[in-house]
Amino acid sequence: MSTILNAFAEAGALLASFDADFLAIVGLSLRVSLTAVLIACLIGFPLGAAVALFRFPGRGAVTLMLNTFMGLPPVVVGLLVFLILSRSGPLGVLGLLFTPTAMIIAQAILVTPIIAALTRQIVEDLWREYSDHLRSLDARPLDTLGTLIYDARFSLSTAVLAGFGRAIAEVGAVMIVGGNIDHATRVMTTAIALETSKGNLATALGLGIVLLVLALAVTASVQVINAIGARKAAIA
Amino acid sequence: MSAPQTILPLEVRQLVFEANSTRLLHDINLSLTAGQRTVILGPNGAGKSLLLRLCHGLLRPTSGDINWRGTGTRDRAIRHQAMVFQRPVMLRRTAHANITHTLKIRGVARTERRERADAALALAGLSGLADLPARLMSGGEQQRLALARAWVTEPEVLFLDEPTASLDPAATRAVETLIEGFHAAGTKIIMATHDLGQARRLADEVVFLNKGRLVEFSNAERFFEGPETEDGRAFITGDLLW
Ligand SMILES: Nc1ncnc2c1ncn2[C@@H]1O[C@H](COP(=O)(O)OP(=O)(O)OP(=O)(O)O)[C@@H](O)[C@H]1O
Ligand SMILES: [Mg+2]
């Protein structure tokens, strides 16, 4: 019980102190995960929408794959990215291992299937509603894709949040490809893992609370923006 | 509306449509020319919507041909047509944005879109609702918006599938006036309805369908004065059972 109370005190102290090291960790967490989500959106939106829209051989298999990959184990992805980026790996020459870039790559791989799979579902539902009109207009595939993604934007933001939640919370992948190097690749989750293993449970929990608050803040701001926008466009 | 190259007449030959190996349309033969307002009449399930969707190119025939003049396939012809559905598809945008979207799809320059959308909204009597999300509009307003949206594409042919089916008399009037506007501008009207009063008001010629077959195709006056077939007579006296 006292650990938990201490944790809250620790979390408060961390937040109040504006400790540079701590802020750097929070900043890196956000930078890595937000960038990964951005990349995942750039790939996942069009990919998911294309699978929803176009009939092609193997479409069922792609859908199955996307849905399955939503649950990719972070450590496995971390390991694969590690192998690819390690000195003897195919992309070893880039020297990306143990850099934030490697962490972004790993998280983007984790998040892309989530965003693509949810996008497929959302866009497929909207396509059912819009298809008569868009086909009657003889809209080109790219215009159709654009219309559906734009009009589904509020539902899609939920997919983005799911992706962000996955990225900010995972530890396995960033630990393996980032290495939890102080002042370089340490993020909140790896810091928590480290503090826990050192027995600093209060500090670990404090960091955990900050992580939760952060996730809450991001989710809440997206929801507020959504509520305003959705009211304007009458999505409800 | 300028129509440099018309896609009419429409020639429908030996058209058959089947779904799940049930024949829903049987050997339809039809020739539709410019100028005439064509009304497709028939009881529920007669195949009116199917015929419209086939002609517009939203469905592929099981066999038979749908030929627009000067085009071998429907793919180019559809660009000269518009369709208004019974339940209009409203994009999750404002009324105004619903129209500019259509203009954008049809390659109209951004600078022109606003003005043309304003004009179309004014024509449909919707200027005051320009910034209202389309999905909040009433059924009648949505149908007028759908017509305004069709208007900006300057179609040579306008398909309408029971455009007033769930509207009150005033809204029905407004929609019919807009349809007359298309006709006056030179657009060929092809409309499905089972509202006999509306058919009498709007039709120049009647295509009467029953159970997936073309039963009568004649001048509207002749049809309403005395249908040639038993089914036709039964339909206009309200006795047709299906
Ligand atoms: N994809 C489909 N598969 C099976 N049956 C279908 C399909 N589409 C339409 N039908 C059937 O074809 C028949 C004709 O349908 P259609 O919608 O053209 O009728 P309609 O004349 O427009 O009727 P209403 O006045 O009720 O709109 C109906 O019995 C309908 O159930
Ligand atoms: Mg119908």
C-alpha cells in the first residue's frame, strides 16, 4: 500500500520537478510513438481502404493477415527489426540499430496492421453506403478512396488512437531495437522496466502513472477535437 | 444545357438480369429517345429499380445489350448521366460541400466550384441551408439537394428512382418542379414511380413493367386513356394484384 502512495508522490514530484532527464524520456516516448503512428497512418489508411474497395485475388488472405497482425507480439517484431538492422543484417550499413529511428520503425510495423485493419472495416461500411453515389459519379479510384477516408475521418481517429495506445504502451520492441540507452533511446516503458528491475518500485509506478496521464491527455484531446468536428459535419 | 454530343437514343436489346439464378428481368427491348420524359411504372418488385440501375451502368446485365449512341460501352456514357435515388446518399458534409464534391470529382476547377454550387443551391431553394450538414436536412430537402448535385453535372440523361416516394405533397411539388427544370434545359428524364398522379403529371411516355417483363411501352396519353393490356388496365385502376 505504501508503495502505491509513494508512487503517487513520486509521480507528482517527477511532474513538478520538470527534471530534464525525465522530460527527455517523456519527449522521446512521444516523438517515437507519434512518428510511428504517423507513418502507420500514411501506409495503413490507403492500404486498408484499398482492401475495402477493390476486389483482387488474395483479398481474403490480406484481410486475414491484417487482422492477425493486429496482435503481433512486440518482442517478435523487435527481434525481426533487430536482425534486419544489426551490423550483419540486410540494412546493417545504415547503422540504425539502437537509435530512435529503429524504435520508430519497429513501432510503425506494430501499429500499421492495427490502423489498416480498422480502416478496412470502417471504409467498407461507408463504401456500402456511398457506392451508388460515387459509382454514379464515375469517380476515379483515387477520388473514391479520398472521399471515403475523408468522410470516415472521425471513425478513423479511433483507429489512430488504438494504434497510438499500442505504440506508447509497448516495451518489447523498443527495448530490443533501442537498447534503453540513457539519454539516447530510453523511453517511458523501458525506464519503467529498468526501475522495476532495480527494485525502485515507487519510481517505476510513478513513471507508469505519468504514462497513463499522457495517454489520457492524448485521447481526450482527440475526442474533444472529434466531438466539435463531428457536430459540424453531423456524423452522429 | 449544352449537349454537344448526345448519348441518346438508348437502345436496350434482349436485356436479361438474373440474381441467384432467379430471372428478375425478362427480355426487355426498349428504345428511348431525347426530349421525351419517360416514366417507368409498375407495382412493387416489378423490376423498375433494376432496369434503371442496369441502364445507368450500376449493374451488369446477365445477357442482352444496353447501348448508348456513340459509345460501345457504358463506361463513357455514365459521365453524361446522373441518378437520383429513392433514399439519396448524403455525404457527411454540408449541403454546399456535397455539391462542390461532385464538381471536384468531375474535374471542375476549384475557383469555379463555389459559385456553381451556390447557383445550384439557389435553384433548389436551399441557399439558406448551404452550411447545414446534409444529413440533418429533411427528406424533401435532401432530395432537392440530390437534384442540385445532379444539376451541376449538366447531365444529358437523368435517372430518378421514386424520388418522391416518402415526401409530402408540397415537397413532392418542389421536386417535380426541379425535374421539369431539367426537362426544360434539355435533359432526358427517365423516372421510376408507382405514383400514378405523378406519372400523369410528368410522363410523355410510359414503360409499364410487371413481374420483370415489359408489358407496355406507349405514349402517356394513350396509356392512361386505355392501356392495351389487362395488367395495364388493372394497374391504373388499382386492381393489379401481384
Ligand atoms: N440482388 C438481388 N438479388 C435477388 N433479388 C433481387 C436483387 N435485386 C432485386 N431483386 C428482386 O428483384 C425484384 C425487382 O426489384 P426492383 O427493386 O427492381 O423492384 P421495383 O420495381 O423497383 O420495386 P419498388 O417499387 O418496390 O421499388 C424484386 O422482387 C427484388 O426482390
Ligand atoms: Mg424500386
